[in-house]
Amino acid sequence: MQRHRLFVREPFTRQLGARAIFLLTVLLAGCVDLDQVTALAKVADGAKASLPVIAADFKGSCDRQNLYVHLPPGPPPVPPPPKACVNGDDFEKLGNNLITEQNVLLDYFDALGKLASSSSAGFQKSVGTLSASFKDAGLSAAQQTMATSAGNLAAAISDMALQGYRKKKIADIVGKADKDVTILANGLADQVAPAAGTAVSATSYVSLLSNEGLLIDSYYAVPLAKDPNSLAAILVNRQWQDDVNQLNARMNAAQAYRKLMVSLAAAHWKLASDTKGGHFDIKTLGKDLGPDVVQIEEAVAALQKDLR
């Protein structure tokens, strides 16, 4: 008995809570005190609790695959299942890197928000050690590029804390940091869930989950092939469905992660673009950022739902 598994995202219901409505009101009002920047930082901050779960699950998926690869007694499945995951060390280092990199990115947005608000105290400076040595050459190259941008953003946070820039200087900071924000945000998005239509790296989170799905099907197909109508088969089917549901939730969370990172990069680019003579163009800033704030809000809500 073959279970058909569809890795599709459920449509998100666009029900913005009171906080999101307030944020959009602020963004569209065109206030001159940089409330737009503060609002963007607040929405980005809402993702901090969810993102480390995905980063840690690179190694988690590898470990689960190695449990499913040990098939129960019975006729071997056709086609044969994928081989065991042998890159656990790489994935553990990668997960630790991603946690550090995404923290730097979110701390940068947090620092911008505090700088734009009435108080610029309490900057976060979560800069950790990043591994650059991986067995996979492509992974090493990508991580070296992302590590450089993470270091540049960490330096920007330190500059903001030391110099206490306000208002006019925020535009300068955003303009200088935009390239690194783009590299880091898009790099994180591609490592978790590459864009549709692009080559999927074997080390991406979505690729790992797809491989895990094949192993799940092979694992449960063995006992069901022996006696598909027995009481034991009913219990096996339920467990199979539970595992598939958990896998689909992780797939949905991965796509929400990509949506979040791409939206952060797009919003920051608009911040960098809406500058004239070192100032933000307040007339267009709220209009430009409004859709991105909604996208980020939805992505955060989806992450929290699927990772429960």
C-alpha cells in the first residue's frame, strides 16, 4: 500500500491581529519619526524563537533518516530506499552556523529599530564562531560568503552602538549594509528552501526532508506488504500518517522561512532605495514597506503554526 504524500503549503489565512493592523496603520501614515523602521524591526523580532528550530533540524533530519533506513523484517521495498545520511557532522556545523547568521541578521534589524525609536539603548550583539570547513565544497563556499556578510553586519551593529547614529545617519547605515543583508538573507533562504525552478542542493533543508519522506514510505511499506488488512496494519498506517503529517509541517515551515528571509531582504532594499540626500523619503517609505511587513507577519505566523 503506497501512501501519496503531497508537499504543498496550505494557503495562509490573512487574518492580521491588532498588532499587525497597528503596524500597517503606522506604515501607511507616513510619520516623520521613522516609525516605519521601528515597525519592521518589531515584526522581524517575532521570528527569533522559531528560526533556531529549523537550523537545528538539518542534523535532526539526518538522524531520523538513519532510523528509517533500518527496515523491519519483511520483503524489501521496490524501489529500494535511499542510503543512510552520512553527513551528520556537516549538518550539525551548518545548523550552528545558520543560528549565528540568522541571529546577526535579526539583531541588525533590531538595532535599526532601536536607533529609529526614542531609545537606542540595549543593542544585541550575538556574534559567534562560524565554521568554514565542510566536506561538501559547495557548502564551504556558500558559508564563507555568508560568514563575511554576517561579520560586516555585526560590525555595523557595533558602529550603531558606539556612534549612536540617529535619523539622517540611519539612511547611511542602511545604504552601506544593503548588499550584506541581501547576501545573508537570500543565502539563508536558499539553504533552507531554494527558490522554485532552481537546482535544489543536496544539502538544503528541503532536499533533506524529501529524502526523509522516501525513507518513511519505504520503512512503513514493508510491514504493510505482509498483511495490509490486519489490526497491526491499521496501527502502522496511523503511525505512517503521523510521520507524514510531521514531515509536511516541516516542509511548510521551510517555505515560510524562505518567505520571511526574502521579505526581509526586499524590505531592506526598499529602505535603502527610499533615501534622498541621506534622508529617508518618508512620502514613499510607508507605501513601499507596507506589503513587505504583511509578508513578514504572515511568514512569522506560519513558522509558529507549523513548528508547534
